[in-house]
Amino acid sequence: MAVVDQGTKAITLAQLSEQERIPLIGDLLGLQLAFNPGTVMSLGSSSTWVFTVIGIVAVIALFYAAWRAPSTMWAVAIGFVWGGAIGNLIDRLFAPPGFGRGHVTDFLAYGNLFIGNIADIAIGVGVGLGILQMLRSHRSQPRSEHPAATPTHEK
């Protein structure tokens, strides 16, 4: 996933501009180059180095979590998040303005809400798969394992 993310960012840097938006689906989805020093919607843009440190810790923790995942589906879900985290971490480490303070390259413009990238989509897919796994495992537990099914009174 990180390879796809970085490849699309390389194409983006060569083909798009910050001033022009190319519509794909009317005003709902388009292509426009943007550089994000912060997180979602540029929150925390003055603390880029903090996100680099968090990214490094997250990549290590997610690798360990995927390695120890209780099922293949959990490993896939965690792998999507891990791949997205690596894609954005590469930008934080190596993109301008400097090592550890790099701005993430974004290019998928969602209306006037925000501009994201393939790494962001991978993270969203991984979180979605994780939520589905949690719902699935919750529904597949026998009734006696649900806390609400446990008797609260003794005879």
C-alpha cells in the first residue's frame, strides 16, 4: 500500500498544481495538489515533528499488532492501516521542508471538505475492516459470553 501511495504522490507532484482542481465527479471529487503539515484538515500544522514521532511509534506498534493478530482478517485490517501510516510517514521523514518535518502530499479533493491521498484511504479501509471484525466477533459469541446474559442474582 505504501508503494502505491508513494507512486501516486510522485505522479501527483509531476502532473498537478495547487492552484487548479481537476474535477472527476463534478464538485464532489477532484484532483488538486496540496501539502499538509498537520493531520486531518491541517490540524496541528505547527507540530509536524510530533506527528513524525507518533507515526514512527504507530508503524512499529501496528507491525507488532499485525504479527500477533488473532486472525487473517485482523492482520489484513491492521495491514491496511500500517501501509497507510508508512506512506504518510515517508512524507514526514523525507518531503520538504526537511527531515522529520515533511508535509504530506495530498491530491484527492473531497468537495470543499478536505484533500487526502491513497494512504488516507488505506487507513480508512483498515479501520472499517477492523470495525466489521469487532461487530462480527461480537455477534458470533455464544449468548452466555455476553455480559448482559450473565445472571446478576444468586439463589
